[in-house]
Amino acid sequence: MADARKRRARAVTTQDVAQAASVSRVTVSRVLNNHGNVTERVRQRVLQAAADVGYLSRPRRPALLPADAGATGRPGGALRDIGFFFASILGDEPLGDNPFWTPVLHGVEQEASAAGIHVTYRSITPYADRPGALLELVRSASLDGILLVGPAPEPVVRILHRAEVPLVLVDNVAHGVAADAVLGDCFGGGRAAVRHLVDLGHRHVAFLGGPFVESCPPAGHRTNTIWSVEQRALGYQSALREAGIEPDPRLYEGCNLTTDGGYAACRRLLATGRPFSAIFCANDLCAIGVIRALHEAGLSVPSDVSVVGFDDIEVARHLIPPLTTVHVDKEAIGAWAIQRLVARAASPTAISSTTCLHVELVERGTASAPLRPSPPAGEGQGGGE
């Protein structure tokens, strides 16, 4: 009762409902907006929780179930056991060691638990060159659905898409494959990050992404092999061009998106002698390595060089100075992936869709105006000198 009185003393939010019902905010939103791909058991639990915390004046009447709903309330195909198949560019990287993917898995598990779905985790790196063996694994495990998480190779995506098992890509898109996908707005986030730097007065902004497609010439535009990173690169280029600045390919470096990779890439960038006043990094781990390399080179962040990351991992706010970055709701990505998988199981022939979640620039302490105004584009490089 005391908790209820405290809630009534302030505005009750959907977060309160989510906590009371032990589900995600995404599920609460879907229930309150009468979306169909929520089990009836979860729907009633959310509605009751909303009434209990005062979000609704009284419980809503149960919605009518579709004619093909089973005893569990799941319309169409039931999801009981699904696979969380993790693909990493670093080989057999433990998912628990990655500060981006761990919250995604947490969002998946929270949403799946609310829907009565069991999740089996497996790294698919050993199957990268043996997609046929991966397909056999799916069949032998009798999985009802698959979340293919991370930058899986296109042959793996294609063979799993042909497996006649509901499939959702997480933080990835495969061109030419009509598969559902859930990810953050990588293009918009990259564009917002670089627009922020441009608005601060930076005209010569480096980019750290990668890994790159090896066949592309070093002097031209190098395409990132990871779809989400390439979208961030395209957002970077778009923001510069909108400001009348032509991106300089000599300020374009790649790595394996780790802290050590960012450190080494920044050292290579510094070794070119091309001055710059800011660096946009494809993820926060790269940015942490970049800051270390800049400090070792005697450069201050942000006085000499501004740094902006992407993802907003937990450690980003604890750096000195705290990292300016693009916030991605990683748990929401996981929760929405489960929702898309439930919807795909219920409607196997429905048109595929890509769910792009909103991201937000978080301004902290690693980006500021350059000490000296940069010269106009085309008159040499400014900053970091």
C-alpha cells in the first residue's frame, strides 16, 4: 500500500507498469495500443498491473482471441524454444564480455520470459564457413524461431532464412534477403553525432569504423563490412556534405571495433600527419582506445581533439571526461526482436519489415569547440596541430 501511495503522489508512467508486470516497456506499449502479437496471458497481466499502479482506472475487458489461438493464447504458430545465435567478428568472443550485446540479451530474455519462451544461446562463429551444419543444428534442436544476432555472414543469413523457421536479424540487414530485422537508427545517429561536431565549429572530422571490404581501393570510399557500421559511416558523410564539407578519405581509418583496435587505428591516423580536430568513432569501445592514443600523443580531449562515440555503453559515462556518444536502447532492441519473432510466427507469409529504433545524441565532456577556428574546406586540415 505504501508503494501505491508513493506512485499516486507523482505521475504514473509505463515504466511503473512494466516493473509491476515484470515485462519491458515495449510490451506495455504494445498492450496499451492493442497490438496483436502479445499473448493473452501477458496482455491481462499488463492490464492488471496498469490498474494496480493507477495507470488505468480499472482493468480493461479481455480482448477477443483470434480463431486460431491455442490454449496458451498465442495466435498462429507457438514459440516455446528459440535460439539466440550470436555472430561476432572477433571469433569465439564470449557475449558476456561485450558491453553492447549483454544488454540486448537481457532485453531478449526479459521479453521472452514474459511470453513463456525459452531462449537457448549459442555462438555460431564455428559455423560461419559451414552454414549447412548450422541448418542441421537448427533442425536437430527443434527450435521454433531464431534470433540471428550481430554481423552474421550473408550465406548464414540466407540458409537460415530458407530453414522455414521464423527468423529475425538483430542489428544487421542482409541485402536481397526478405528477413525481419531490428536495430537502432545507425544512419541518423551518425549524422547527429557529426552534425554536433560541425555545429561546434569542426571542419576536419576523422572517422574510425571497419573492418573494411578488402577489395576497395585505400584512396577511395572504403565500405565497412558490418551493415550497421556502414550506416554510421554514411551518416558521417551526409552530415559533412550537408555542411558543404567533402569527406577526406585520408581521415578514414578502420579496425576490429575493440578498445585495442581503436587505439591502434588512432595511432595510424596520427602517423599520417593529417591534422584533424575531431574523431567520430563507430562505437564506444573504439572511442576509449582513441582517447588513450591521443593522451599518449600529448593531445588533450576535448581541447585539442574532440571525440564522439556510438552505443552509450555503461562505462561511457564514467570516463574522465565522460564520453559524448549516441545512446542506443539496447534492451529495447532485444525486446522488439522477440516481438517481431512472435509476429512472424503468427503470420509466416506477412511482408518482412525492418524496425529501426530511435537513438539520441548524449552530450557529455569529450566534444567542444576547437581551440582555433578551422580553415574553410579545401584550404588544408585544421585542429590537432
